[in-house]
Amino acid sequence: MAVAWIVIDRGSELDWKEITTSLLRYDALTIAGAFGLALIGYVACSAYDLLSKHYVHHDIPAPTVMSIAFVSYAVNLNVGALLGGLGFRYRLYSRYGLETARTTQIIGLSVLTNWVGFILLAGLVLLIAPPKLRDSWHMGSAALQGLGLLMLGIVAAYLVFCASFHGRSREIRGVHFECPTLPYAGAQLALSSVNWLAASAAVYLLLPREVAFSQAMIAFMASGLGGLIVRLPAGIGVLEGTFLAILGGTIGHGRLLAALLAFRAVYYIAPLIAALLLHFWLEIRAKRSAAAAAAPG
């Protein structure tokens, strides 16, 4: 499903024997490494909500918070934020006694954490190691480095804002938001950077060796931005299309598609299965806790 558009648009160009052969070439160590990097990324992303816990001030235990965040993130990647990720988060937090307004605060802070780290890393890569794009893109190294500087300027402005206005609050649509402190902003950047670096490293590990890490990272982060704009479940076609556009001139489409299929299995499908099982466990535990609280004596 995720590559249907490629099959239709480029079906005659794809060598399915090459794709199959490339998939079978992966050794256990490479797959284990990709899973390990995916785990690091998911733990970092789950810690976004843990960071928000100290900002929102609630008493849900840290393991439960990270479990809820893990479920929400995995569902969000595969189904989409509007279709699944947000609903799971609101439902699970409400099951554990958190009101909607504070859940909205947690979600807002987690989204902010995710994207400030994205902007930081993308800016650094574009400034230090701008990828060579196809001539049809009409963007040379100087233009990419300028974009990188702009992105780093946004991060610097955010840090200055936090240092200058921390503690000040504002109410938006009935939800209270308080400006983060500078240490909090630093923690946001650290966690988000770990998440994006780990995910980029996972896809890099599965790509052919001709691809530089900076290229893999820019392609993955561009696909993340594309998925935010296009809003298709699991970034259907966006991941593949972005990598083809950026790396299609570097390696064969068959080998590239094989790497992306392996990455989808490691970073999307396997975590989703784990998340659904974890979701059922969280629901059962919440029901038991509610029943115990309602029991007399």
C-alpha cells in the first residue's frame, strides 16, 4: 500500500528481482542494529511526554506516561495524527485521570519538542554538509547553506525567547500555556535531536553504502516534513517519493526501495504491533485501577 504510487508510476522501471535480492542480503546484525536505533528513537520520543510531565504537573507514573506516548507515536506514524495519534493520547490520558486541558498542554509541548529539534538538526546538516541535489531542483550549496542558517536562527530565537519570557503564561482557546524555561528548551532540543538522529541512522544503516549519512538524514527529515504537509497515513508514498527525488540519482531505484521497505518494517510496522499490544495492556490496567478505586472499603 505504501508504495502503490511507485508501482503505478514507475512500475516498468522497477526490477523486483533486484528488490527481493537486496532484501535477502540483509544480515542479522544489520537488522538488529536498525531495530536498536529504532528503539532509541522511540524511547527519546516517548520521553517528550515525560519532559512535559514536569511542566504540566500531574501524578501519572513515568512508565505509564512513556507507554502512552509510545502508543500514540507509533499509531501517529502509521495512521496519522488526526486519524489516530491524538485520539489514542486523549483516550489513554483520560483513562488515567488527566483532564483534557492538561492533555492538550502535553500534546502541544511534545509537538514543539519534536520540531525544534528537527529545525536544529536540519539547519546544522544543511550548513555543514549540504547534499548535492539534482540540477532540476535549482538549489546549489549556497542556497542550502542559507536555508540552514535561517533554520538555526529560528532555534536561536526560540532559546532567546525562552530565556527572556520564561514563566509568562497565555491562555489559548481555554488552554493555559506557559513559556518554557531555557533548561527546558535545552532538554527539548536534546531529546528531539536523539530521536531524529536515531531514525536517520536506522534508515542509513539499511541503505547502500554509496549514500552518505548526511544525505540519508536530509532525505528522511524532508520526508518527515512532507508527511506533515501531505497528511497521508504512514506517509504513504511520501517517504518513498522523497528518497527517490533526493537519492534516485545516486543509487538504483530497486535497491533504494528495498531499503525503504526494510525501514518501514523496522520503524513502522514492528512498533505498531508492539504499540497495539501495549495499548490493550494500558486499557486493562486502567480498568482494574478504576474498579479498585470504586470498590468499598
